[in-house]
Amino acid sequence: MTSEMILPPHSTEAEQSVIGSLLLDPQSDNCQRVLSMLKPETFYSRQHQAIFGVIRDMNAKHQTIDGLTVTDELESRGLIEQVGGLGYVMQISRGIPSTANVMAYAFKVRDTAIERYGIEQANRMLEVLYARNGMSTDEKLGAIQTLAMQLDDRTKSGNTRGAVTFADAFERWTHVVDRRLSGDARAIGLTSGIKSLDDMLEPKRIVRGSLFVVGARPKMGKTTLYLNMALNCANAEGLPAIAFSLEMPEEQIVERAISQFSGVSSTNFYLEGYDDNRFALASARALELAQNGNLYIDDTPGLSLSHIVSESRRIKRERGVVGMVLVDYLTLMKAEKAERNDLAYGIITKGLKALAKELNCVVVLLTQLNRDLEKRTNKRPQPSDSRDTGQIEQDCDYWLGIYREGAYDENANQQDTELLLRLNRHGQSGVVFVEQRYGAIYDVDQDVARQAKDRREEKNQRYAGKGGF
């Protein structure tokens, strides 16, 4: 047994060295980096928290910073005695001969702060497990995962969640804007892989933290678009994409992904005597996708929201980032008990929206539309057509419907497809024309496709006027 008190991780010497460097040469590049990197609460000592806070405030006001001016400011705020008086401040300012190593001192201060935060989070996890407050085991594990994600965020970004001042939020925003303007692709949204749709979504693209809903009747191409977005995220964006499939097994997803990625029809994988060159191309592209390591597939039957959240968090912890989480499709998911189906599925859509925000990724959710839309003359889908999912319009940031006239008219071009962006909280909405061929989506000339559609509709109207229908 020992009577010595175990103190939380900290380094008094590193904290003194950081403050001493700031008092010596506050306008140097490294010292300015330290002022933007650390916060008063990063320091363990209450004395050092107060001194650093004053220095940071004075720097923001472009005031002169040295031992005397900082002491005067501390005295005007009534903090001089709390920090140990004039003597302690001057002792720190004289104790540093050079600011050359200030970044090393700052990293030491930050690292020990993260260790202290880790201890706090670990204690909170233990409290959750010990608590007898009616929470189920799954709920407790979910709470622990949330605490672990907060620790992960703090480790990677230095930020914690919860209420922050506008000044802190503004500072973070300016860093993001600087990254955008400098061409950092990670500071803007994601692309879909369909140029005409991406052009419509510019300049924000698909904003991170968003729920992107795709709605359509069967056989319209929901899964094709879902895979197109997943492949684009994994390959072109170079970010992890997690494809949760409740409709198709893993083997079918892999086969369709290879076909889409290579442009080789999947029928080639069934016919004896297939074209060796095309099969070699498909194999090469499949190997490229496998080595890329960014595409994840989960075909667990009856997926629940908690499973999707858990797996997505795991991959975020392992990879540090997630680009897209894609779910095919909503009404096949295991929903919680509720008075009505729309309420049960509303819990899922809210949870997926929260997941997008938590992981700073895009969640793509497919949904089956109500068959009543087929009774309308104009069968192009609307957000209100979502089956048992009235909440979806409130939760989603984007709502895109898919319409293929060939599904209703065998004489129509079976490849022509319309992507109807009905809702876009971050920009404009509209219609994009594409073609679906051999299980893949291809962009087309938008003006030519729009003119062809107008001619077709004009012809149908004339035919209807003559009693042709």
C-alpha cells in the first residue's frame, strides 16, 4: 500500500515552457500555431489555464504580449493572486531562452490532456455498465460506443462535442473554408459518380453529415444507383464506403459491383465460351477494387439500426474516416415496436441522419415507394410516395426519385432513365437524364435527352387527344 496520490497525466514543465515561449516571442509562426492549437482547458494547472487564456484573448485583440502586459491584464481581471503573483509570471517568462521547441512542448501538453480525457471517458463507461437505471445491455453498449467515438474525435481533431461558444465554432469554420479554398477535397462534399447529377449539386456536392434518400418502385434501378455511388466513393473519392444490403446476398452484390466497375455485362460470368479478354478486364478491375480496400459489404439478414451504427463506428475507428454508408433498403430493416409502421421507420431515419452527422459522412438510404403512384397518369415519384415513411421528408437532406418509362411501356426505350432530385436542402433541385445498360448507369447529353423527352410527351398528348388511350 502507498499513501502517495496518483495524479492525472500532465507535465508542469511543458506547460511552463509553452507559456514562457508565448511571452518571449508571441508573433512567431510556431507560437501562433500553438495559440490556435491549444485551449485554456488543455492545461492541467489552473494557474496556467488562466495565464494562457489571457494571452489568447490579448492575441485575438492584437495587443502587445510580454511578461509585464500579461501581468497587468491578469491584475485588471483580478486573477494575479490566483496565478501566483507577478513573480511567477516573470519567472516563467525568463525561463525560456528560445522558442525553437515550442511545438514539441505544445504537443506534450496536448497529449497529456488527451490522456486525461481518455481516463474521464473510461470512468464514464464504467458508470454506464454499473448503472441500474433500466437501460438494456444493447443501450449500454451503444452509449459506450458513443463515448469511444467522442474520445476518437478528441484524439484526431482536438475537438469535443457539446455546447461551444460561437467564437470557437467560427474559428473551426474558418479553418474549413481555408481548406476548401486551397483545393482540399476533404473539406467539401462527395460526388455521386454521375457527372450531370454532380454538376447540379455543385458547388457543395453531397454535403457531409447528410441523409440522401433514393426512392423508386421495383425494377427502376435503385440498387444500380446505390452501387454506382458506393463504387465512386471507394474508387474516385478514395474513401471507405459501407454497403449494407438487405435485399441481395454478398455474392450478387460482388458480381454486380464487378460488372458495373468494369463495364462487362454480368451475363459473361454465366456463359461458357465467354470472351476471354472481357473476363480478363473484369478480373483486373475486380482485383483493383479488392486492393483498394475501400468497399465494405454487409449482407446480414434483418439488419437493425444498432447493427448499422455499430459496424459504421467500427470502420470509422479503424480507418479514421467513412465516406458513405449505404442501406438497401429501409422497409426490410428490423424496426422497433411502435404504434404504426411510419413511426417505427421514422426512428430508423432519425437514427441514420444522426449517424451521418456523427461520422461526418453521407448516408444513402434506399426506400420502396407506394404502388398507388402507378394509378396516376404521371408516375414520376414524389417524396410523399414513400411507403410507411412519412417522417422521411423531414429527416432527409436530399430526396431523389428514379423513373424509367420503359417499366410501364414496353415500346419505350428501356435504357432511358430520369433521376428526379425533388429535395435538396443545400442547393438546387431538378431532373437529370441517364441511361441504364447492363446493370450500370451512364451519363448522357442532357439537352438531347430533354428534347427527346419533350417530343415523346407531345406525341403522347396528341395520341391521347385522338382517343388513342
